[in-house]
Amino acid sequence: MILRNPQALSSKYIPRRLPHRDQQLRQLSMFFPGVERVSAFFKTVQLIGSVGTGKTSTALLFAKTLERNFENTKTIYVNLKMLGDPSPWTVYTAVLGQVSGRTSRSLSAGEVFEKILSEFERIHLEFSRILHRQRGS
């Protein structure tokens, strides 16, 4: 078997365009007007659908579009199902690992969260986050 693009088989692969998702991507962009301005709050949008319908791919493609269009934007993707134990400490550690790569087991969940906030301040990073958990888990 010869594959033209073996990366497309990866669960992390997001194509440049998702067929039949243009309307959903336009709807997502309507939820985030003025995203280019620094915001003091986070906005959450929940995508609902059956397993395998493209919710995660759509959200990640939208986040990559934001990264391309706005400086200092980074997508942080945490799949809660893959963490096994989605406790606050585990989730915060996964986020901090993607932002700075430096985590420590000696910190409490609150201390890890404080490090995340200070890291965002330090690098002046606006971010879009996607926490993904499949329904029924």
C-alpha cells in the first residue's frame, strides 16, 4: 500500500480545508467578534455531535485560522479522555507543558494554574484553548 500523505492517518492531522464545514467555521467566527483585541475573559463554545462527525477537527482548524490571522495566538489542545485522570492538576500541567514545557510534580493544582497565568503574562500570549472530551466518557 502506498500512501500519498501518511500524516493524514494521524489523529493530530488537520487538513487545510474540511469539506462541508465552511458554514460551521463561519458560525464559529461569529461567536468571536473582536478576537484580535485583548480580552479579559474566555469565551466557550460547545460543539455537539456524534462521534466521528468532525467536531474536534473543525475546532482545531478554526483555532489554526486564528493563529495564522493574529500574532501572539497559540492553540492549546488538551484531550481530557487521553489524560485518563482529568483532575485540575493533570489538566493544568498539560496546558503549562504546551506553553512553557516546564512542569513540576511538587506544585499543587493552584500553583500550576498561577504559573500558567504568569507564563501568559510573561510572553504576552493570547490563546485559544480547546478542551475536548467525547460524550459518554
